[in-house]
Amino acid sequence: MFASVICLLGILLSATAIAAPPIDVGTRLELMVDDHLVESLDGLTLKLHHPCRTGTVLTLDSPWEGDYLGHVSVLRDGDLYRMYYRGYHKPGFSWDDDIYTCYAESCDGIHWNKPSLALVEWEGSKANNIVTHGQKGAYLTPFIDRRPGVPAAERYKSLAGNPAYAMVSGDGIHWRALSEKRLPLPFGIALWDPRRKEYMAYVRAKNQGARSIALSTSPDFLSWSKPRLLDFGNRPVEHLYWNTAIPYFRAPHIYLGFPMRLIEYEDPATGKTTDRTDCVLLVSRDGYHFGRHWTEAFVRPGLDPHNWQPHTNMMSYAIVPSGENEISLYLTNRAGGSPPHLQRLVLRTDGFASLNAPYEGGECLTKLLVFSGDRLVLNASTSAAGEVRVEILSPQGKPLEGYRLEDCRPFVGDTISHVVQWKRGDDLSDLAGMPVRLRIVMRDADLYSFRFNREKADSASGEPPDGK
């Protein structure tokens, strides 16, 4: 009797799975940063990876830059990388006019220079890299507005000040307020989302007494909805600050956030409450619900004792390509120490997380998918003894003729663009538009991302000119 019930339950679950509509992945890149496409895992896990520190790319060494580095933004604008960062401000994080935003630029995202802009006077001279100052420039965090029909004079946008102003620019250097009226928003970071066809702003908020993040939206960058606290699921409430939620440039349907996490504790030397900080990774498919698959840090404070002080380890608003197989992020170090500086962090392209297989091996069964490409391309890495193979199944779980596991040529190596081969070749055009499942079998390997490409498509493409 019990066995019959179990059998019936299995049939019902199978029928439910079959009845679920397939997920249309088209030709888009899918990162292994969540379980959105995963039906089941056997012996595999989703593994968080950590960027490598590559050294200092910017140091505060001029008086107008102040002595506290924070709120850094980097965007790729064609062949130019632009950086905006907080300069001098009065002690105590005041929001008066004595707040300056400085500017640097680079041709590769690695080597930076500070041009003399001659825009803002500092102690009698305009020979500096200050781009703007005061409430209409405080904590400027620009993005390139790709909304259809946006005026050229408003191509660059940013929130600034607290409460915020809507700031615009035609060249990323000369800024003005879109309106003299302040917005009903606290300080935050904004972007244009082409899928939602609206502007989004991630702003400061409180959640049960803890620092947190809320989302507001706007059709025109001037009228904004009431901010809503982001949904972090069932995770315990933590202090999360400065959420750099960015649509990943190779997969803009996936938002990646890197808030600074604050852990309060009592300093035994002073008896006062202070905080330590690190950086965590958040993932979202809609920009509002941010899953926390990992509670551990994405970036730890590290060996430098100055990075164990408050208000450091703040990730910049940036994910930019900086090499054929790498992406760069930027992290504040010694934010209030000597000297404050910015470090470049490097990850393998798409390498935030992976589907990871131990030496003993395991497999992943995906949910029902529909694709429109004709090649399956993997970003994967194996050991010399490892491998990755893929089997394509019908909705009922039956291996398709010609795409069985034994027909797949094992992948052994390390590349961001491996085209999966079966004995019959690599052409999947006969399966395009059909609901299928993938059975991914791995040993001592990592799968970072996959996509169904078109034959002549560049598997490493997909980035907009600004790299955001």
C-alpha cells in the first residue's frame, strides 16, 4: 500500500513537472548563479567563487580628494572607461555644499588617470579633476540612458544629493539638474531597464532597524514610486548598505548586487559599538526579489588590518570587461586609512558562481527549456581528470536519439566558449523551439554559464558599449 502511494506521488509529480510551461531561454546567456533553471542536482552544488585582488588602481593623493574613499562608480563608454568617486567632504558625512565628486578615466579599466577638468574651483584654482560639487553632485553615480528617444543632452543620468536630485549630462562631465525640485527619494543608484521599460532606483532604507535597500521606479526619471523594501527571501535580517545592483552586461536579464554587509560588535579596546564589513553577492531575475544562495562573503576584508575598520570594503557600481577572458570589479580599501585606495578585483568571465562537480562526479537535470539557437556553448573548466558531458531529453525525460550521453564527446579543458559536440555534430537547429531538458553530467569540473548560440554569433558578445 505504502509503495503504491509513493508510486502514485511520483507519477503526479512527474505530470506536474511536464505540465509546467517551458522556460524560453532563446539565445541568451544563463549564469549558474541560482537554481532558476535547475530541476534537480545529484552530487553537484552551486558554488560561490571569489574575485582575486590585482592591486591598486587609484589612490587619494590630492587635497580636494579628501581622506575618505567611497561611492565609486565605473562605466564603460565605448572605448573609454569613466570613474566617478567621492572627493572632499566635511567630517561627519555632512550633506552640505562641501561635497565634491572627482573623475578619472582609462582606456582599459586597469590604468587610470585624473584629467584636469578646470570646472570647479578648489582653494583658488580649477586645476583639478573635480567634476561637480554640492548637493547636485553629491555621490554622483552615472549610467548611460539607452531609453529610445532620449535627448542627447540627457544621455548620462544620475541621482545625487539627499533627498535626491535628478541629474543629467550630454558628455558625462558637465552636469545639470533635470528639475530644481528634489525627488521623493533618499540617496541611491539609478538605471534604465529596457525589459521593464522604466527607470529603477535602489535607495537607502531601514528594515527592522537594520540598514537595507528599497526599490523605486519611474517612467520619466522625475516621478518616482514609493520605495519598497527589497525581498531577500527568508534570510535573517542583516545590515546591507550601498547595493550596487547591476544588470550583468552579458546577461542583462540577471541583476547582480554587491552590497556592503555590516556586522556590529563591541570594540574591546574602547567598549564602543562599531562594525566590521565585507561584501556579499545578491542575485535577482526581476530586480526586486534578490535571492541569497550564499550567506558567506563574496569578498572578505583580507590581510590588511585597515580593511577591518568601519565603512571599507565597499564595492563600486561596476562590472566591466577588462580582457578576453576576464571582468573587473573595484573595491575600496583603507576607506578612512592612509592612504585610501581602490583595488581592482578580477573574475573569470561569468565566474561569479558555478555548477560544481567533485572528483566523484554528479549530474544536473534542468527544467523544461525552449531555445532558439543552434549550438550549445559552455563556459566551463575541468581538471585533467575531469569532464563535462550533456544529454538532451524529451519533456518526459527520455534521451533523444543522437543526443544521448554516450553520443556526447566529453569536454576536458578550460574555456569560456566550448561548443558541445555529439557524434552527429553540434547542430541543434532541428530541436530549436521544442521543449527539452538538459542532463549535464560532470566530474571534477565547474560550469559557469551556458547559452544556445546561433552558428555565426560570437559567444563572448552581448555587452552594451557601456559595459553595464
